[in-house]
Amino acid sequence: MHFATANDENIDFIWSQIVKAISRHSNHLVCPNTSSFITTKDGLECIVRSATGVLLANCYSEDDRTGGRRWTINLVK
């Protein structure tokens, strides 16, 4: 799954897009208290977990060709 954002997009907006995308493809509820964003040298990554700590998805962003960010969501099976 993918979505695009502006390079300087608000983290609350990014989180809402991640939750919306995962909610369509998973029967687990995403929990912000057990999930986290990590700053890397390449950008921003997000580890998404359920309330019980189950890993639901790994998300990462990369530069796209239009000056924005392309987010990729990899669901954990």
C-alpha cells in the first residue's frame, strides 16, 4: 500500500493516513500508544502495533520525483 504526502506534511496527517490504510486491510485495531515513528537518515519510518503489542505493519517514506514523500506500508502477515 502507498500514499503520497508533501515533504513537510504534519505527522498527525501522516498517522491518520497510515491508520486509514491499515484499517481497510486488517481486523486488528491500531494503537498509537504502542506504535512509534523513527527518524532515519533517509527519512521517517513508522512501526505500527496493536494494543497488545502485535506488530501490524512497517511503514517507511522516501523522496518521490515531485518533491514530496511516498509512504509504503508493509503489512505483517
